[in-house]
Amino acid sequence: MEHDALTSSPPPGRMRPALAALRQPALWVGLAALALLAWQWTDSRARMAELQQEVARRLAGGDAAAAEARALAKQNQEALAALQAKAGALEAKLAESQSQQAALDAMVQELTRNRDERLLAEIEQGLTAAAQQLQLAGNVEAALIALQGTEARLAATGRTQFLPLRKVIARDIDRLKALPLSDVSGIALRLESVAGAVDALPLAFEAKPRIEPARGTFTSATVPGYWEKLLADLWAELKGLIRVERLDRPDPALLSPTHAFFLRENLKLRLANARLALLQRDGKTFKQDVRQAQAWIEKYFDTRAKPVQEAQATLRQLVATEVGAALPDLQESLTTLRNFKVARERDVPPPLPRPKGGGDGSSAARGAASGPR
């Protein structure tokens, strides 16, 4: 073993240069530099590995965040598409409701216009009826009732645009109330009653003498005898044979049956003319006809008969009645109503057009359907 050790150890000449080289500082500096470089390389590699891991981890986190962001963006897009679809549906419903509202407005306007037209037609009919009652029949009460009903109909509406018309109608009502009312229908009935009794009135030349009731005969205090009673009866009979009358007017005219018939017919015709003048509010003609009828009755009929006296009393009352008062016309009210109708027809706007249903809504729905996905 010693031999082997001796044979294996280098020779002393060779070991000296190696030892000398180890003793040089440059070698050690080189080795230190190599070791430092190796350490730096190793450290840099470790740091690079850590940096790569960190970058990979961050890239993985970024990919996850991007995926999550994409998922959120997709959800937002879907939600936006749903909201746009709902907005389109709401716009379609809004357009439909607007169309229905426009149609309802047009219907309400049409109904209002028709109601006003019906109201004005009723008012015109009432005024025309009142004017006809005044002009044709002279019936102030009926005209007053028609005007009051018309004014009440206008007052029930409560609309201010009818105030001028109501003022004119109220003025006409006051004018009619201020008139002295005459009972035209009552006067006409009284004339008709007199005309109906003409056929039963007795004529003057047909009057029979009055038979006075027998007066009591003289009776003595004593019991009358046979002769006294006989003389009293004879005296009563003699007084009945002689009649004394007083004529306060000329002798009544003797009329044949034909003349009597025409007298009665002419009297009824005169009363009919008086009735016609009454309806025409012709007071002068009415009084003339009534006076003429009264004169005929007094001249040709028996004034002692009760029916004749009743007819004369009725005619005297009719002569004293005023039937020729001037009646006001309703031209002012009718003119105001016609002017109101003309002004209203000029100022009423045309009916609103009905929009096409689904126009805006369909476009909104198409916009929502073509929105971002």
C-alpha cells in the first residue's frame, strides 16, 4: 500500500506549479467571480421562474376576470335586449292608448256637439211654439209656459255661453207677464154657449101674455052667502077677459118661419165671426160683432124670457172685455238663437283624426328587436 501511494502521488515537480497557481490572487478572484456569476445566474433564474409564475398567475386571473366580464357583458346585453323589448311593448301600448284616447276625444267631441245641437233644436222648437201661440192663437199663457220651460232647460245646463240667450228669453217672459191676460178660451166658450142657445131663444112676436096669479077675493067678516060668492066669481072672470099692457118699445116685427130661421143663422154667424176676431186678437171687430148680436137679440127676441136675459148679460160682459191688446213678438229671441247657432258652427273645430293604430309601436318594437345583442 505504501508502494501504491508512492507510485500514485504526483511527482514534486508537477505539484509546485499547481500550488503556485493556487497561491495567485487572480485565480481566486476569478473563482469568486465565477461563483458570483453562478449565484447571480441561479438567483436570476429563480426570480425569472417566480416572475413567470406570477405572470402566469396574473394572466390566469386576468383571463378569469375577462371571462367574468364577458359573462357580465353578455348578461347586460341580454338584460338590455329584454328592457328594449319591454320598452318597445310599452311604446306600442302607449301608442295604442294614445290612439284610443284620440278616438275617445273624437267621440266625446261628437257627442258634445250632437248634445248641443239637440239642445239648440229643443230651444228653437220651444221658441217657435211660443211665437205660434202668440201670433196665431193669441194664447199668452201657453206662450209663457213654453218660454219658461225653455229658460228652465237652458238653466239646467249650467253653461255660461247660453247666458245672452237666457237674458233675452227672460226679458220676453217679463214682457208677457206684464200684459193684461185675457181668458181667450173662456171667452170663446161663452160665445159658443150663446151660439148654441140661439135656436132655443123665443122670438118677441111669439111671446105670450103674462098670466098674473089670481088675487084673493074680498071676503066679508060675516059668512058670505050664495049671491056674494057668485058675484065675486063673476068679477074675477070679467077681469081675466081684459088685459092692459105697457109697451116700452115698438111692436116686434112679425117674421115668417124662413126669416126666423135666417135670423137665427145670421146671429150664430155673427157670434162665429166674433170668435174668429177673438182668436185673431182683433178687438175692434170682436166688439162690433158682439154689439150687433146684442142688438139683434134685443130687437127680435123676447127680452122677458130668462134664456134671452142670460144671453144679453153674457154679451154685455163680453163687450166690456179687452181682447185687442198688442202682443209682443219673439223675434229678438229667435234672432239671438240663430246668431248663436251660426257663431257656434263657425267656431267649432273639425273632429280630431284617428291615428293609425300600431304605427309608432311597431317601429319601436322593430328598433328593440334590432338592438345590440
